[in-house]
Amino acid sequence: MPHVLLPALFTALTLAAAPAPKPTVDPAEARAFVAKTNADLKLRQAQAEQAAWVSYTYITSDTEEMAARAQEALMAAFSTAIADSMRFSALPADADPETTRALQLLRVNQPLPAPLDPAKRAELATLAAKLTSIYGKGRWCGIDGKASCRELPELERVLASEKRWDRLLDAWAGWHTISAPMKGDYARLVELANEGARDIGFADAGDLWRAGYDMTPQAFEQETERLWQAVKPLYDDLHCYVRGRLARVYPNKLPKDGTIPAHLLGNMWAQEWTNIYELVEPFPGRTNLDVSAALRAQKFDAHRMTKLAESFFVSLGLDRLPATFWERSMFEKPRDRAVVCHASAWNVDYSGDLRIKMCIEPTEEMFVTLHHELGHIYYFHAYNRLPVLFQSGANDGFHEAIGDAIALSITPSHLKKIGLLREAPSDRAALINVQMKSALEKVAFLPFGKLIDKWRWDVFAGKVKPEAYNAAWWALRRQYQGVTAPVTRTEADFDPGAKYHIPGSVPYMRYFLARILQFQFHKALCDAAGFKGPLHECSIHGSQAAGKKLQAMMALGASRPWPEALEALTGSREIDPGALLEYFSPLREWLAEQNKGQRCGW
């Protein structure tokens, strides 16, 4: 994911704006205002990014306070600019489109819009910094006290590798203790963000978030539901198959209602299930897909893994990463201090200071994540010459989809080519194994990607009150994922806060959109590369024709509405889940056979 500084740059054309002034506006004055605003915000954002980088990579009370102060100054700059921009709400129809779009983007750029009241603005900045700090410092010390304290990466390794029910449960429940202290602060943050959203003409912060997609908030909500309904049958088939296999591993342990306990799916949040592949492998022993073992055997370290990921982008004709990237990024977890290990990409000064922040280990998951993060980096690089208000993805789903679209080209044939697999199996059994492993990441994620912001939209709208935060969370987990908590949860818990994007106030619908867009991008890039054959076999590695098309789309940044950027790459102005369903068509047919006679659903 890209680091999303508060405020982040969103895209939108539709704005539920405050009442516009009546007098005619001078377009030249508006252009001058936009130019000055771009210059001012670029400076402020760079200062806030630098402070945030230090606070994320060296967590102390001092760095937390520094980040909060820089954040407050940035919020103030945005609040002032947005208030000043209201006098240009009545721009004439013949005003230049760049100025009009920049003004629209300015007004919808803040996931945490700051209230106009300076004291409340300072409070919001402090709460935002505090919540991410609580998450970053989170650890579970178990019943043995400090001698056995484990931070998130170690607890994640337990979820990924352990098979014993009680050990899994301890790691899952332990991590979920870290978020309980956040609840009161989070409820107050919601109040302040809503006040800030109302100050600029929105019903609440969720209404502002949904306005960031070149359509009305209501239309966007309908669009996400359309996409979900298209892919839900594939998810349901995968869930049925996986639950049946887990029932064999944990006899008489799974609930009778058809759900899966969250701690059994190989991931702290049950969002991706790749780590349980060996438990559900369709044809055991037919394929060796253990890329992690190859990385360890070949002694790949963080730097070498990153170099290998970079080489894919370079093969498309894109630039090598600048020297400062290698000098300033955080590739490994430091031994001497607390950091936020959650992988992120940073555009620190909006002029070329590009970095990633990761705690890289030699695993396949990390190798794929590197391609994802470098997708952000190359997107930043492509649009860094644009004015800062246009330095964003066409929409935030585009930003998340780029690296993942590239990663779809990491096929077994490509892995063999770069020496991470000995063989590239090609028979039907091998194909189903490969597709299952991919679906455990891509398809399993879809409902989780949708429900995170569904929960927040309801929280922002007041439909879910603080006294029902946790109950509403688990109701959505059950409704969309068919996943339930493995132990009793109450409102003393705050399980949403155990997922970084909640305390970090990072909108999440981007990831749902990206899981669909990446396949649409992949299909378009494969067409550009001249590939003929099944979509799941395509790798664009080495295709400069595909790279040229990708670069042209990325260079647009947010300067044009996202349907135009999508059309430039794919020829379509509509997000289409058809490419995802085409990619997984062999697995879909196989799952339908396997699930015959099974009790599916929850």
C-alpha cells in the first residue's frame, strides 16, 4: 500500500459543497489560487511526510509529538485552502478544466478532514498520531509476562505456520488485545472527522470518502455492490471447499453454522488464506510451489529480493530506482527500536524522494508484496512532475492495482525463469494447484476488502454507535466472509483496531477495487504484449510495449477522471470483473465439481 498521509490525495468530480457564492468568478484569479495552493501544499506535505517517516520508523513519544505537530500544520493548511477555494465554486463553464479539477480534488482530499476550530484540529492530529503509535507498539506478552512478549511479525508467523488449534488461538487472541485501549480515542476521532466533513459540506466523513470516485457517493456504493455480487459466487465456492478441508484437519471443532473460525485461515485478519495452502492443496505432491523455501535456500536477503522485484519493472522499459531509494528505505526491522512494520510506499517530497518501509523476510508473500509496493513507487515516479493536487492515482484503487497486476505475471514459468522454481508444471492437476494458491490470496480477500469500509461508513453515519462497534464488526465479518471469532467477543474489545487501516484511518475500498482492477489491467497489458493463450498463463516480463502503455496511464496521475485513465489502458470506461472470472475459470469449474453434495453457505 502507499503511505497515505493525513490528508491524502483523493479524486472526485462530484462534491456536496457548501453553498456557492453568487458573484462571477475570474478564471485567472482561480488559476493563480490553484498555483499558489499547489506550491504551499507541496511544501507542507513534504514536511509532514518527513515527520511521519521518523515517527513510523523510530517510535517514541517525541517522534509521535513531532508527527502530530506536522500533521496539525498540514491540516491547517488544507482547511485554510479549502475555505478559500469556496469563492471559486461558481467558475464559468468555459474555465480551463485543469483549474476546475484541481479545485474539486482539493475539496475532497482528506480522509480525516480537520474541523475549522484550531483546538479541535490539534486534537484530531494528536489522536491520529496516538492511534497509529498504539498499533505500532502493540505486543502480546502472554501468560508468562515480558519474557515471552511477541510483536506482530512474530505472531503473524505463528498464524502462518502453526497448525495446533490452541497455539493459533493464543496468537490471534493475544494480538487482538492491543486494540482495546483505542476504542474511546477512535470514537472521538470519528466525531472530529465528521465535524470537519460537515465544515466543507459533506454529511459525514464516509460521505466524503465515497465522493472520491468521480461519481456521487450513492452511485459509488451501488457500484461496489455490483462488483461484489459479480464475484461472490466464486468466493462462496472457495469458502465451501476450504471449510470442508479444514473440517478434516480439525474434526468436530468447526461451528455447525457453516462459518470458519478466524484463527484457522493462516492470517491474523483472515483476509488472505495462502498460508493454509498445504492443508487444502487439491493435488498434494503434484507440484512444488514453495517459493519461500527457494528464497531461503538461495539466501535471499531484503536488498536482493527488492532488486529482483525492481528488475521486473526495468524489463518493461521503466527506469531503475534512484540511489536515494536504496539509501533511505527501511527494508528490515531494526533490532534496537519499535517501528510500524506494515508495508508501505512513500512519496516523501513529491519530487522524487521515493521509499518503502517494510520488515522484509525471505518468503513468497513478501516477494509478492515487494512487487505491490514497487507498483506504488513507479506510479509516484510517473506522475511526480505534475502539480501536487494531481499527484495521486486515477482513483485509489488504481494505485493498489498496479503492482498486483505486475505480480500476476509471476507465473510458474516466470518463477522457473528467475530460478525460484525448478519446474513449471503444466498438467491439469498442476494448474488447479496453482490457481488454488492464487485464489487463496486474490479471491479470499474480496469480501474483507469490501466490509472494512462498510463498517466505517456505518460508524461515520452514526448507524453504528461506539457501544456496538464490535458487534457490528463481527456481524459484517459473518455476513460477507462467513468468518466468526474463535472466542467470545464483547464491547470491551475493539477488534477493528487490530487491523492497521482502522487506527491509521486509511480508506480500504481501494483494495477491493484493486483486486478486480488488477485482472482488467493484466488482460490489457497481455493484449499489448501480444500474448495469445489463457489469461492465467500470461507474463508480460520483458514487454516494452506493455510497459509503454502502463507508463502512459500512470503519468496521468489524477489529472483526468478515472474512467479516462481506465480507457487509456484497457479501452473500457467501466470496471469489469470479467477478467478476474476469466482468469480463474479452470478453478471455478473444478470447485463446482468438488462441492457437489456438500453443505455450503452459512
